[in-house]
Amino acid sequence: MTGDDGQGGALYPGLADLARQWTSAVLPTSNVPLSRGELQVILTGFAELLTSALRAEEFDPTPACEVGRGLVASQLVGPKALDATIRVLGHQLRPAAADDRLVDLLGAVAGGYVDALREHIFQQQETLKKAVFRARDAAEKALRASERRFRTVFTESVVGIAIGDIQGHIVSSNLAMQEMLGYSADELRQRTPYDLMPRKDAEEVSAAYRKLIGGAFTSLRSEQQMLRSDGEPIWVHIAVTLIKDENGQPDYPVVMIEDISDLHLLQDRWSHQVAHDPLTNLHNRALFVSKVETAVGGLAPGERIGLACFGLDGMSVINAGVSDQVGDKILKTTADRLRAVVDEDTGLLGRVDGDRFALLAVRSTTQTMIDTVEKAMARITEPIVAGGREYSVTASVGVVERAAAGSDPAQLLADAELAMHWAKQDGRAQWQLFEADRGSRQRRDFVLAAQLPAGLRGDQFLVEFEPVARIGDRSLAGLSVVVSWDHPDEGMLAAKDFLHLAERTGQMLPLGSWMLRQACDQAREWQDEHGDRTPLVSVALANRMVGDQDLTALLLAVVQASGARPEQLALEVDHSMLRDADGDPAEVLSVLRDMGFRVLVGGMTASCCPHGFGDLPVHGIKLAAEFVATLGEDDKPEPAAERAIGGVVSAAQLAELPVYAVGVHNERHAATLRELGVEYGQGDHFGPPSLPYEVEPMIIAGTVDPDW
């Protein structure tokens, strides 16, 4: 075919260059299913044929005609393809043409091209014509099949179907609809669907149908009652679809109805069973709490509410020693006796557990609650005959009576149940009024909360510093403030034992201020002694502090009093405080950053970053200790935990934020976190919280593993 690409072949030295120019000219003119290289190979062959024809002793235009046909065969059929070919060939082959052969040659190329293009177009037209005929035949066949299917569905369907006119009159109905409503086809043609409905439903459906005709929506669906010819109501699911003509105008409606009377009855029974105890038919726990919530919300300010929890004494002995049937009889009888003492206008009953019943009274007083409870207890102790024998049971009762405003329904029941347990512990068959400070933990928390202010005044709190390390080389990267309470009676208490009490009692602001002062004072001392080797000191801000409008003034006062610089401190803000009600970054974050503090997001888990971090003015992310703990303690970390932590790390990396991990307890955790992209860690693996003098060697050595 050709010589090497540089010479262009023996017959014509410029053959390769001609093929390249020809390819570049025609390729943009047509949608060719060939690559540039493939097309250039074809055009190189055509160029060789043309140059050979020009140099032959006797001129023969046949090869040129074949070249023209070959261009069409190569799909070069765009409107500019022949023009581009003639232009390139005329320019490139002119030096090789010794006479008028070039004109004849180009004419032969054009003639072959036109003949082939005419055949190509004819073939395309024939193909299109056949496709149109096939499509028409298929459409007609589909239409006939569709009509047969519609007629079959209309006639044989178990769903009632009716076709109406635009005014809503029934024109045609199938057998299913006639049997469902008890009318013949002629009788239905004399009616509208509205005649077959209760008046109120008919008015609503009529109004909705007018909106359907007006174009407000394309179909109607509803569940409602219809009336049979004998006056018996049935529940149906009704669907109305508006068919439009070729101009898009309403033509006629198609109405389908399905008898769901049995289903509706089953749903009513199921709803009742779901919300009621099947043995006693009282409200179950979920419905009872819901009813209590409704009752609380319906009371006026200043009105009170009472709740009593009755626990039958010794029911486990009866069930195990006698029979479950006797136990069921006792429970049903107890429910009936409780009904007898409840005022239906102001009271409510529920079975909240196996042998526990709850009684709610609105607009109560403590005395009226006690009177009702004692009356009910007396009724419960009356003998019960079951299985031919007489049984007597008693009840232990917990009573809660308080102002309705602000009462939590679930907490009301929980408090009553706790007081009921106290009554059982105190000897059974008695009632016990709920006391807020009863119970060892409750009393302990109450005492600790009350002693917090005195603890602050008495310097009972202690600040330590937990080292924060670079996970890769264990170099010291920071120090995190940890507070504990050296309680005179309870001993050393960790932060988890009292910080929640400080939040609850309003002591978090003074305690948090004290922690900030300690951190700033220590940071300034280390800066004076160690200069730039001093690591960043981080302090966790309680939510109440973050939301306090005086936080900025407090920070300025603490920093100025200590002599520390804001850039020496990192302030940790819990993830729950990052955004405002509209989902935008909280303004306080920008304020803290602009003041010069570094801002870290604390307590991060997999569910805490739905919006990502890209728009947050923060400097780092801290994974919560409980999140890190999901990696587990086995040799291999939990895959789900790895994926979850990896997702948070990826979100932080997208925002170019470093990630810290809290609660790193072993090397496996550290290795896994490092592989996931976590840069910094703190926890037992990097050292416990330490006093300032214990931190000094770490700062000097620059590592959490100093040479002591």
C-alpha cells in the first residue's frame, strides 16, 4: 500500500501527508463509526488508487468512481463531506497532474460518490418505511388487544367498575358493582354515585369531583361508606379517574369501588387490641401514657394531676402454685373493681404490666388521691371465687400527686411505679407517696448537687491534664483539662459523677469558669518556662456555657487576668451546639475563632455530622470515647465501627480538619485509628491525666513517653 510514513510511498512521495490532511478535513463533516487512525488507513488506500490513476499511461476513471463509492461506504455522508474531499484532493494532487486528468478524476470521484449516496439514501428510506409500517401494524394490534383486555377486566373483575358521563351519572356498570350495591344495571343508570352515599359523604365527594373536573388533581381516592339497595352500609375503597379526550378536555370518569367492610372491621378490632390489654380490656401501657399526656395538656395552669400504680401482692405465688387461669380470673376481677371506684369524668385506668394497674385522676388533691386509693385497696382485698375456691389478694400502691404543668407523663408513671416498689419493700398491702429524694442514688445526687457551691468555695476541685499525642510517633501534641472532686465524704469523684449535677443545678457556669481560670493560669506558667515547646491546652465548654450570652466577656476576663494568650487554648464545643435552629453554623463558633481561640468539636459520633464540617469555623474534630469504644476489644476491630469512624474522618478530611480520638486504651485501637486517618489521640494508651509537675517532663521531651 504505502512506504514508511515519512516518505509517503513509492508512487507518490506526499501520500501520507495527503491521507492525514484528507482525514482531518472530512472527519468533522460526518458521524463516522471509525477512529481517526482507522479512517486514515482507508483514505491512504484511496489516495494511492487516485495517484496511480493520474500517472497511468492510459487514464481510467473507474478507480476514482470506486473511491467515491468507498467514501459513502465509510459513512462519510455528511453534507460537507464531498466538498471537503474535492477541495483537499484538488489542492494536493494538482502537482501530480500533467494534463486535464485531475478534472476528470475529481469528476469521477464525485460521480461515484453521488451514485452511492443516492443508493444509501434509498436504502435508508426503505428501512424507515418498513419501520413505519411495522409500527403502525403493532399499534393497531396493541389497540385491539387493549380493547379486549379492558372489556375482559370490566366484565370479569371482582372490583366494581362504572363508567359515567361528565355530569357524574352512571352510564355503564359491571356485574361486580351491581352485586356489591344490590342494584341492576338499569337501576344504577338512574342514579349517581352520590345517591349511594350518606349525605355528608356525598357532599364531600361531590365537591372533590368538581375540583377533579376543574383540573385540581387527576384522580380521587378515599375510604368511606356506601349504601346498598337494602339500606345496609358497607365500607368501600373508591377511586375515580378522569379520562380526557384528544384535546386534553375532560371526557368521562371511571369509578372503581372495592368492598373493604371485613377489612375495616378487622382494622377496628386490631386497633383496639393493639391499644388495649386483651385480658382486662383496659388501656395498655402505651395508650395509657398517651392518654396521660393528653390529660396533662388539657389542664389549666394551676390544676393538679394524680397517678397511682397498683401492684398485686403475691401474684407470682398464685400463678406458679395454683394456676394461670386462677391468676387471670383475679386480674380480671381486680380490673372490674378498679372500674367501680374510678370517676369516668376525671379518671382513667390502664394495665401497665403483668400484675400492675395504673389509675389517673385529674384536678386532684393529695387527699382525694389517698381516699380513692384506700377505697380501691379495700375493694381489691374482697374475696374472689375462682375454680371453686376463695382467694384474697392485697395491693401495694405508689402514689404521685403534683401540679400538671410541666409534668412528664412517662415520668409520672415511673415515679408511681418506684413508689409502689417502696410500698412493697416496706411491708406490702399499703400505699406510699412518692418522695423526690428517696432512693440511694437519688439522695446521693441531691446531696452532691447541694454541696457543689461549697466545694468550689472550699477548693475541693482538682484539675489534671490528660496528654494528647500524635498517634504516629507518640509526640506530645496537647493537654486536655480533666476535673475531679476531692469530696470530704465520698472521696475522689470523677467528672462523670458530678458534672451532670452541675448542669442540672445551674452550677456549671461557676465550675466552668473555675476550670478556665486554672487552664489559663497553667498555660501561661508553661509558656513562661518552656516557650514555644508548650503544647495547646484544651478545655471542654459545657453546653450551658456555650449558650450563655456572657461567655465572651468571661473568656476575655479570664485570659486578661491570667496573662495567657487565646491561641494557647483550644475550646471544645459539643457537637449538639454546632448549628442553630435553621441548620446554620452557630454564631458563637465564629466569635470564639475571631477571638483567637482554637475551636474543637467534641463528642462526635457517626450520627453527628449530617451536614458535614465544610462550613463550620472550627479547627478540629474529636471522636467521642464511646464511639472509639465500638471498635471492640478483640484482636480485629469491628468492621461496622471502622466504617462508621472512617465516614466521620472522611468528612473531616474533606473540610481539611484534623481528627482527635478520645478514649484510646490500647495499641490496636491506636493502629486502627491511625490507618483510618486519625492524627491525634488521648486515653490510657498515651497516659493518664496528670498533675502539672508530672506533665513537665513530657513538655521538655516533647513526647508522652519522657525519660523519667
